Amino acid sequence: MSNISIDIIKVRQPIGTIYVGKISPNLLLQMSTVDRRRIVEDDEVLGIQRDLKPEKVSQIKNYLSSIDATFPNSIIVNTTSNFIKNETDTKIDIEVNDSTFTIIDGQHRVEGFRENVLNNFELIIAIFKDLKIEQQANIFSTINSQQTKVDPSHNLNLELDSRVYTPVKMIIEVAQSFNFDKDSPWTNNIRLLGSGSKGIISLSAFVKPILNLVYPENDYYLIKNELTKIEETQFPKFENFNYKIERFPFWEFYKRKDQKSIYKILLNYFQALSIILEKDWMNSDSLLNKTTGYNASMKLFKDVFMLGLERGELSYDFFFNKLSGLKKLNGAINSVNFGASGLKASNDLYLEMKKNIS
């Protein structure tokens, strides 16, 4: 077996010494194993890691194709003394073996490099030595459960600073229009960071269902790459992005940078909905404007929008006529009838709404 030499910084903490260095992704893949939950002889063996999520790996691979891809945080691994052949204060010589390292945290990031050669990428690696299984599990648990998660709405707000006009940036601006436009039925009811608004729905919850009508989430970095290939004053044609209109009806609007039309169409829909369901609209006892009801109404919007698109009619009058049958539900969209929250409650409400539209 061959050895590699890694320049390291020794970091001493109560759990022991951590060796911090750098390594190529391909070499780390060659030298790593992952202790996942598994079944052995009909008995469950509780490994440290969760099952690998293919969609998450795919998203990471897309991200790695971007020109400014970075993983500034370290991949955390454990090794054992028998793999370390020599050690100084600044260097360790370690055996290259397919089980040299056990990945404690970062399995999806590492897997994103498999069959994805990037010669310009190095990974920061934090190496523990001779940790017990329970210690490794505790580190994994602490990293993935105790850290404060960033508010999704905060992440969306950061997109506004992007120099390129991504679909996310466009739909955030649409949401801002709904919150500040005096003619909008959502005025001051979307919680925008820094606005002081105590609205009924968060920016993240409002934006997500609309974004789902624009493009598939996993393609975010592919779209961003197209935007960064050209001058800031230009806009790509996205010729290789053939999204079906039945699935992503707002994609063609985005390609034309036609934010105004998206806003106007949604405004017509929400204005009609707010009149027909006036007892529920912005009623704190109703589900309609909370995430559960909003998700249901956006699923309904897609159905009605496609009908209007076929007829070339997306006016307020069109939406009002199509939605008029919802008057039967006026004042009844609450947790007693549909459950307090969750996917089932949202889907039940959507099916009931769909049943009642003309």
C-alpha cells in the first residue's frame, strides 16, 4: 500500500487532537467509507450516517459546475492509528486504503465529486484519530441538530444582491410588489426581513410555490451558470432548457424577463380569490392565507391558469368566473374542517377547492 503526506495544523480540543489539512476529492473518495444504517442478517445495525439522498447529490453536482463553487467548511472524518505511518507537528503520513477514513460529516458533498472530475478543487479535511463509534455519532448529531439553521427567508433576501437576474430574484421582487402595492390583497401581509412587517405568511412560504411554476429547483445552478457566461447587460436565450409549459408555465415569462405579467396574472387571481372567500381572506382563524391554505390555492391556480392559457384569457373576470363556485367554502376554510397544517391538510383543501370550481 502507498502512503500520502498531508500538511496539517494540529487543533487541540477536549475530545482530543484534530488534524486539519487539505486533500483532493478523488483521493478522499478512494480512501473513505461511510458507516450508514443498514440491515445485517435481518437485524438493523445503527450506523452513524443517514442514507445517501440522490437528489441532494445531484444538486451538489450542479452546484459544482458553477464558476464560483466553494466548500469552505471541512469534511470531518475519523481514522485509526494503524493507518498513520508517521506524524510530526506539521505533517502526517497516512496509508492509502479504501477504508482509511470513515466520513463523519460531509458524505453528500464528497459524493458530489464521484464521476465528476474537477482538477481545480481541494477540500478542507478535519481528521480525528481513534474515535469510538459513540463519539463519532455524537459529533454527527451535534453538527446536524444543534446548530442554528438560517431562516429560509434570509437566504432568499441574499439573492436580491446577486448581480444576475435569477428566477429566485425575479419572484422575490414579485413578492415584494404584492406586499407593498396598495392594490394588492396581500399588502403588508408578507413577512419581509427588515420591513418590520408582521404579516401572516413568510417570504419563503410565499415564494416557493411560485418558483415551482418557473423551473425545477435542482436546475438553479445550471441556470445561474448560463447567466454568468454572458455580459451583465445581456440575457441568455436558454435554448437548451426545454421545460414543458404544463409543468413550468412561468418559465417562458422568465425567459422574457416579463416579471410584470407574472405579477398581473397572480394579482388577478388573488383579487378574485379574496372577494369570493372574503370571510377567510386575511382572517387569522382561517387557513387560507397561511402556508397550508396558500399552498392549496397555488395548486388550484396552476389548474385554472392552464385553462385560461388555452383560451387566451387570464383577466380578473376570467378568474372570478372560474372560482365563483368556491363561495360554498367561504368562512369554512379552517383547521376543524381541514386539519391544522401539513401536506395532507393542504392537499385535502386543494381537492375540495378543485371540486367546487366551475
